[in-house]
Amino acid sequence: AQTVTQSQPEMSVQEAETVTLSCTYDTSESDYYLFWYKQPPSRQMILVIRQEAYKQQNATENRFSVNFQKAAKSFSLKISDSQLGDAAMYFCAYRTYFSGSRLTFGEGTQLTVNP
Amino acid sequence: EAQVTQNPRYLITVTGKKLTVTCSQNMNHEYMSWYRQDPGLGLRQIYYSMNVEVTDKGDVPEGYKVSRKEKRNFPLILESPSPNQTSLYFCASSFNSPRGASEEAFFGQGTRLTVV
């Protein structure tokens, strides 16, 4: 069974600084997707960024980028130029390529942005 | 607008009183699922459905029921709620895409359930 681990329950960052959230996963599959979801106080689950395992290039979405290390099964999220609106719970998630595959989530990291 | 709609958003109920949380999507997605979110545990899958009349258990199915009579709807039923089912619940939907197709799961707004 696949597992996803986020070892940082809480992180904080100063506004305009950079922060990295860690995520590791365990799987025997070779093809899969990885995601970072943001959950602000509104509770809405917002997709931040996705990575397909067969792509060696790290995904980037504006101020958000990932460091995908397939051999190490590591998938960290870097937030540059942090903004107050980035404060949220962040979840790392995994799914295989197979049809109907479910998402497996990590425990979450609560990010605080200090002004 | 593409969306997943859950109702209600908040619910307080008493132990043993049957309740249903509704979920509806307008994106013609085949795959729908229910998750519960608890502090320190992330989101865990309760049940899922790969299409109409096809449902199966997830990781934490005890105490829950689902049905999929129509493609767009996937209600979650708690026939005899207990306090340990107090949680934040999410419905999600996506396509059953073939291998290689990247697909995003769309989430409902969440339902905060309290069982006293």
C-alpha cells in the first residue's frame, strides 16, 4: 500500500521569505502523480501544483515549485516570496496512473506566514 | 461553472440519528469518493465509486454507507452516527482516465459534522 508522510506538522515563514515543505512517499509503482493541495481557513481544497513521475523536470507554478526526487521518493514544495495569503494547511498527495485510483494524503503541514 | 456541491456545510446531530450528506458534481466525472479529515491524520478515503452502481470500500468504511444511482450524485449515509464520526468530510470527483492522462480531483466545500 502506498503511504505519504509529512514530517513537519507546523512551519512558519516571514513574509517575502522562502519556505520548503517536506513530503516523502512509499510506493512500488513506477508511474504515478504527486500533488500539493492548499487548504485555507475556508476549508476549500485547492490544487497548488502537480508532478507526473515520468517527467524529470520539476513542476513550477508561479511562486510555487517542487523538488521531485524519484529515487529518494521525496516531493518537497518550495514557496518563494511568501505572502500572507499563503497561510494554510498544505497536504501532499499521491495517486497511481491506474484508472479510478484514489488519492493518498499525508498528515498535513500548517503554514503560518508572519508579517 | 465546474463544481462539486456538498450539503450541508455544517451539521450537529445526536448519536443514533440517521443522516445523509449529499454530493453532486456537474462535470460528468465517473469517479467519486468520500474522505474524512481528522487532525494529524490528513484525509482518509471512506468509500469510492468508479461509476453508476459501482461502489467499494476505502480505508475507513465502518459506520458509513453510500449509493450511486445517478452519475452526478454520491450521497454519504450515516445510519447510526456515533461521536467518533465527528469529523470534516469531503466529497471529490474526477475522470477515470486512461494511463498517462493527468487528472485533477475536484473537491466539495466540506461538511463539518459533530455527533453529540
